[in-house]
Amino acid sequence: MPDTVHVLNGPNLNLLGTREPEVYGHATIADVEAACRAACARHRLDMVFRQSNHEGELVTFLQEARGSRGVVLNAAAYTHTSVAIADAIKAVGLIVVEVHLSNVFAREAFRHHSYVSPVARGVICGLGIEGYRLAIDALATAGGRIS
Ligand code: DQA
């Protein structure tokens, strides 16, 4: 379990590739998964990759990540609304790297607030699919002791 990274994706990310490509790019969720799998393989880490459109299911995914090396979390729109997801991260004591494909700070004001950031170890946004790889590198090289 400590050598597993969970990559968790929130609502509408299943539509990557066709969803607002001018904002999110042309990579599909399968492309994101492949890039994450390659990054984890380079570090000899196992990976669990999941996506859900449902807030409670994401809470369950976070609970199931307990004991892992850490979580790469793109909670998508729930980033900006979900106390339940923030509480789940605190409850299970997970190391979370928050990732967004787009630069949320260059977008609408409601995207500037994140319930995840205060309980995340780090935040990466605006770098597209590359952000996921950087987050996995951080979890791998810091051995879960990013400070
Ligand atoms: C997102 C940014 C969020 O504001 C948005 O609701 C998403 C995707 C991103 O990856 O850029 O669904 O998390």
C-alpha cells in the first residue's frame, strides 16, 4: 500500500478530449491515465486511477486510499464547493497533491477558491497533463515526506 499512488479525478473529467478543448486540451482521460501509469512505472510505484462524477464516491475513493504513498487529486468543480472532500483528506491523513489542468487563477473568480488547497501538501495548476506527472514525481521522490 505505501508504494501505491492513487490518482483521483472528479466530475466531467471523463469528457476530456471533447470538453472545452481550448481550456482543457485534447488529451483524453485515457491519455491522462497512460501518462500517470508511465510516471508511476518509472518510480516503481503501483497506481490506482479513478474518476467519478459523484462527490460521495470521491469521498469513498479518498477513504480507500488510506495507507497509500499519496493521492494526486483533481477534484474538478468539487474543488470549489466540497467540504466533504476536504474533511475526507483530513480524516484519513493522506498526502494530497492537488492538480488542475487549467490555470484556475486565470479564470472565473469562483475558481480561485479551493477547499482542497488548505489540506493539500502542494498544488499544481495550468500545466495540463504534465501537472499529473509532476505530482507523481513529487510523491515518489519525496517518499511521502514532502514538507
Ligand atoms: C479543473 C478546474 C475546475 O475549475 C473545473 O471545474 C474542472 C477542471 C481543471 O483541471 O482545470 O472541472 O479542475
